[in-house]
Amino acid sequence: MADGIGAPSVAVARRHAAWRWSGAVLLPSGLLLLAAALLQSLAGGSGWNVALSCFGTGMGLASFGANHDTAMAHTLRARGTAGLPASLLRELDEELARSRGEDPALRPSPKIALVLPFVAVVVQGWVASRIFLG
């Protein structure tokens, strides 16, 4: 089972740790589109482009957050399992230190975490086409 304990959790943790960096690209691209949409709206462009740019930017941030939480939750489940990268264990220890022994509130959402980057790319692509292609 993909979200059970053991090797599948290691694979899921690694996959989402890699996917979270898509948000690191989608957030700045969304911010650039937002700036372009704001400039265009000041020149009489559509306010919908600004709203959709905000949505695309937020989806980029959500892509990072959902994949990070999923990676950390699966790292916690797979702690002590062979094949788990030391870097993920260090990140998990930092997360647990921040939570000061409380429930770290890591809720894995693997399906949503994989869909969010694609939604962000589609929204940002559509906004870019509206802004730059007319």
C-alpha cells in the first residue's frame, strides 16, 4: 500500500520531496505573472487576469506546501526504514523540534499534492496566454 509503513512510505517520501520543488519554480513565475497582470490592468487590461494570477501564484505556494507536508508525514512513518535519505530525516527532526513535542500536524495528501503543480501550470499558462498573446 502506497501510504502504509515500510518501503512504499520511503518511495512516497522521496517522490514528494522531489515534487515540492515544483512549487519553488511556480511561486516566482506566478509572482511575475501577477506583476505583469497588475501592470496590464493599470493600462486598461482585465481585472480577471489579476485575479487568476493571484490564484496561480497561490497554487504554486500550495504545491510546495502540500508536497512538503506529504513528504514529511511519510518520512515520519518510514523513520528507521532502510533507504530513507538522511536529508529527509534531518528535515523531519527540524519539523518535530518546531512543534515542541506536539502533534506536528503533518497530514499527507499524496493525490492532491501531485495534482496541485499541474493545476498551477495550467492556470499560469492560461494567464500568460491572456496577457502576452492577447
